[in-house]
Amino acid sequence: MAFGEVTGATVQELAELQFEYERSPHYEKTGEPFESAYCLTRIGKQPEDYDGPTRWCRNRAAVVDGERGHSCRFHGGKRNPDTDNLDPQANLKHSMYALPETIYATLTEEERELYEWVFSWPEVYEIDLSADPAAEHDFETLALEIVRQARSSDYILANTEVRQEGVYTAQGELLERKDVPNSLIDAHQRQIRLINTIKDALGITRKAQATNDTQESANDLMDSLSTVLSGFTSGGEYDPDQFE
């Protein structure tokens, strides 16, 4: 970690961390509470020009002689595991980590219209879902993920700020500023890539459509050549007008 770097997690980021932890194999096996598994020490020292929200240590609590300690190996002071202030519905508001059934149960009217709009695409692209159960499943997944992406986009625009951190020398001189990584924005970008992957698999992107058109043109050309060759082998005469 660079000297003078902004560290720790905000309350919102802790809420997301808690949600992920409570779905981890470790939690399923041990049932260890989030506030015991993580340090959660309030971080009081940040660069002098940091004016963001209070941050808390997100390191795992240290294990000493087989016993879980009260903090990580960097913090020996009193913790402040005030997890009551974490938003238990944070994952639902941006939906990035919500289960499919949860999203279905919390669809707004606008989101339901978006979901149904995606299901109008098969007719446009001449895809018979009744004859292709796999394609129907893919469209259900696509519609759900587009709703998830739309909800998270609204949440990010309304609640997430792009923050910057300074990197300092040992003498306290500012070397550079860089954007602070945001796990929700990173997940949102992965979501967009997932949607594009599903579209490619269904053949409904412009790239896929262009590939299909090229393949159809090639097939038409091969059919024409086959007709010509068939005429030669059967003793027929070549008629150039048939290709005009």
C-alpha cells in the first residue's frame, strides 16, 4: 500500500462486503458473524486532503493461537463493529448481488415493461422460442440481466461518486491522483459484458447479424455453383441469363 493512500471501506461498501461474506462457504460452514470475522476498526488517519466519508478497516480479523482476535494484525485498538448502521437492503437497491427471484419480486412498473420489451425481440429476429427451449431460457436470462443492469445504473448515478486518492512520498509530497476503485462500478461493467455475451450467443448483436448475412450470402453462392455444376454433369447447357 502506498504511503498516504486512502484505505478502508465506507458504510455502503461494508454492506456489500457483508452481503458477499454471508453467502461464502466459510459462513455457511461456521456461521461466524460478519462483525467477528472482520476487523472493522474505524480508520482515523487519512491523507490531509481527504474529505470523504468515514472509513472502516475491511481486513479479516487475525487468528492468534487458533483464536479469532478482535482486529486485524494492523489494528490493536478498540473496534467499532457498528454493523447496525449498515443498510440490509443495499444489495436490493442496486440489485447487482440480488438473487433472480428477489429481482422478480421487486420489479417496478418500468422494470416490468423493460423485461417484457426484451421478450418482444424474438419476433423481430424471427426466433421461435416454442421450438427452442434453450433460446427461451437465454432470453429469460437476458431480460433479467438487462433489468439488473438498468437498476444498478440508476443506483450508481444517484449514490456513487467517483473519488480520487493521492499517492504521497515519504516527505508528504503529492505524486499523483488516481480514481479509487469501486467494486460496484466494476461489477456493473462485468454485467454489461455478460449481457453482450448472451446477445452474441443468441445471434442478435450487429456483429452476429453481419456474420449471419455473410454466411447466407456464401450459402446462396454455393447453391448457385451447385446448380451450374449439376447442369454440366447432366448434359445441360450453360445459360448465363439465369444469374442476372
